[in-house]
Amino acid sequence: MQDLTVTIIQSGLHWEDPEKNLDMFSEKIDSIKNPTDLIVLPEMFTTGFSMNAEKLAESDNDRTLNWLKSKAAAKKADIIGSVIIKDQNAYFNRLFWVKKNGEVLRYDKRHLFRMADEHKIYTPGKKRLLGQVNGWTVCPLVCYDLRFPVWARQKQASYDVILYVANWPERRSSHWRLLLQARAVENQAYTIGVNRVGSDGLNIYYRGDSAIIDPLGNIIKQEADKEFIHTETLSWEKLENYRRKFPVWMDADKFSIDGEEND
């Protein structure tokens, strides 16, 4: 199996201004010079973490999705990020995974952040998403999902990378850093977290701490309090050797999740 090259973009966001954010991320994505397989953007990357869904929501096949398709084709790389979407008279914090061939995968955020009334505005998702890139299986989740390890739990080594797109505030940044490493260790998988930086329109500050973590929980890359773009190649040999030599996954408990839709 070949290795997987991933690019993470930690950025500030223009509050509730999709046009400025799309222009900004166009410049950032265009600046990536080296080949990459997967580009990861933050949660609600066109607006910031807004509850103003009625004003900001797009349809499921609107401007941002078309923009993602265009950028993925141009960079010959898959792109992941979440957007405010209205679908059948309901609002979703919807993660789009747009593949370089134009295929679109979708995941609706399962765990909605009630401390910001997200659960009153948006509808929760019912099903995890597992997708493939270069033969690697990736499980993308969104922000608050990080606090719920059962939703992320491996089922017989079902994925190789778990990633979170986020708007995770600085005041709880220690939890973000700790839980990302925990997800890597307990699932024996590469773990990626992409968070925003800077202050939003509600004067909430985000320090970033976007990270790439190996299956043993070691931090490969992490930065705080600044924008950055980082490309890292993940080793398939390292992942396979570790799982073979220390096969914790073989002793995992069997379980099911109430309310989860089955394949």
C-alpha cells in the first residue's frame, strides 16, 4: 500500500462572509506547491461557527460545493470541510468530502454543541462516513464529535485515519489536544484535527492547535496561535507494523450504537 500525503490548513475565518472565505481559501489552496492526496479545511469554513443558519445556509448543491469540486479537480486532490446546509427544510452542519474526480461524500455532524444551542438549530446526523483515498480508509467527523469516543470507536480496524474539522475555542484547548491523542491511541489510527484560529464575531478566540498524530499518540505536527499550511506524508508501513506487533484492536468489545443507521 502506498503512503498518504495530507495537507492541513489552519486559518482565521471571516465572520459570516462566505465570499471572502472562499476567496481566501482559494489563495491558500493555490499556494500548495507539492502534490497532496487530501486537503482538510476547518468546520464551517465559509462562515465561522454561526447559528444564523436561516441567513447563511446553502442548498446541498450550491456555490460552495461547486467551488470544492473546482479546487479538487485543479489540485488533483480530495478536499474535506464542513458547511451550513439546508436540505429538505432542515439545517445541517454538513461535512463535504469532495474527491478529485468530482464524487461527493457527505457526513452530517452527529453531536451538536448544546452550549451554543447548535442542537436547536441543526439536525443531527445518523450515520458515520467511511471513505477511501489512495487505498486508505478515512473516517471524518466534526468538532464536538471528538468528545464521544464510542462514535469514533474502531470496528475491527475499519479505518486507518480519523479526522476532525473544528471550531474549538481556546478556553477548552487542553481538552482538544488531549482527546485527539486519546482517539489515536485507542483506535490505533492516524488522527488529524484541523481547527481555526483568531476571534469570531462573538469575540470567541480560537488558538488552533491543528494536529497530525501518529497511531501511537505521538504528535507529528501541531501549531497554535497562527495560520499555517502543512503537508505530511503518513506511513502505511508504520501503521501496519504497529497494529501487527501490538494488536489491541483484536480484543475490542463488540457494540452497537442506539439510533445509528446501518449500511
